[in-house]
Amino acid sequence: MSYKTILAILDTVENTRVVADFAFAIAAQSNAHVIGLHAETVAVVPLVAPMEIPDPVAVQALQDMARSQTVEIERIFRRRAEMEGASFEWRSFTSSAGYGTAPLIESARSADLLIVSQADPSKSSDSHVDVDNFLFESGRPVLMIPFVLRQPKPIKRVLIAWNGSKEAARATFDALPILQAADEVEVFSVDPVDNALQSAAVAGAEIAGALARHGVNVTLATSQSAEKSASSVIENRLSDSSIDLLVMGAYTHSRLWQMIFGGTTRTLLQSMTALTLLSR
């Protein structure tokens, strides 16, 4: 198994270079095809008081700005692809629905892996709201790049946040090409419990055995949270073990206008320090 179609989500000029760098670095491992995807959102018509009529000058200015950003994003992506000599294509769609349009969703659902940059909390961008919803609807694994990480590096050490859920299982197997290439993979459980299927002392043993049969160099570890949250325990493990990639399930409790993660997932994403592969 390997990733053969990688979708790089290029939502802003600021993150395009970083996302493209990571996408082509991962693509090089299996000669994958990289698709650069951008949604050029048609501006909502500004109204002018008191008659509330459309302001054509403002509309044109917003459209010109969106178009110039699209041109710059495409230029950066194509230049990076040509430097790599990689298989690639560029897809840009213009719509008032942004990343919620059907052609973009279809592109995502036909890819092996989606790559996107985490939003920098110090820089507001309306497109990130669109991207969150887009990822939620894609049904595909998403590799998120922390905004603090600017350069690709080999993924040698991987931590799987394991709780036995279907989301965690899906994320684990979605990450298999990366896990097989990694030097060390740890299946890490926080506050495992005894049940009819397993003892807390050997939580994750079944998934570790399955990964080992795929040639993954895997170990097991558990931890008690005590007075800490599960996310804090995982964050500490990431730091103490110099983890390059966190693999975990993404959880949602309601389908609102944007992706809403469960508590542990949300907290970890807000303080990301390592690449994070999410599936749901």
C-alpha cells in the first residue's frame, strides 16, 4: 500500500509554499501524483446604505483581490512541482460556496491523502472556516501541518493515540504507508480500562500485532492521566519522545457549519507541535 494521489489544499498565499513542500516530499516516497487545489470564493455583494444597493466598485475590488491570490498560489505551486519534476496538476474552482462545492468534495474523496496547513491563530482568514467543513465532508485522511512547522523533515518517530475507537482504527490504517517507513511507532493509550476483550495492561496489543504483521516496528505504552487531561498526557509524550507524527481519530458530536472536534482532538489541534494525521 502507498499513497498515489495526494491532494494539497492551498487556501492562502501564506501557506501554499509550506503545503506544497510537504506534499511533494511525501509524494517522492512513492512517485505519487500531487493535485494542487484552490477555491476562489466569489465575494458576497457589499451593500451601500441607506438604499442597500450593491456597490460595484467594492465588488470588483474584492473579486480582483481573490483572482490575484489565485494566480499567485498557482505560480508558487507550479514552480515547486517543476523543481521536483513530479507528476502534478492544478485545480482551481470559482464559487460562492468556497470549498463546499461538489467538484472540490469529489476531488477530495478521490485522493489517498489530503494535506493542509493549520491556521495561524494570529492571522485571521475566512477560508480556513471553509477548509474545516471541507475536510469534515471529505471522508479521507488528513495530514495537518502545524503553523509552527515550516520545513518538511523525515517522519521517523510516530505516536498512535489509541483508544480502541473506529476513528482511531481508521486513522491507524490510513497512516500505514508512513508507519511502514518510520523507524519507530508507538501505540499509546491513556487511561485504558479492563473490559471483556482485553486487560488494561495490554491495551492496544491487537492493533500492534496487526501492524507488526505489516512490517511496522511497533511498541506499546500506556499512561494514567491522574489529574491531567488526556490531551496534556499526549502532548507531553509528543515532546518527551521527539515525535514527528501523531496519528489519531477525529471526533465530531454535531454537524454544524464547521468541523467541531471532540475535547481531546480539539485541544491537541490548538496546540499542535507535530504533524498530525486525522481520520474519521
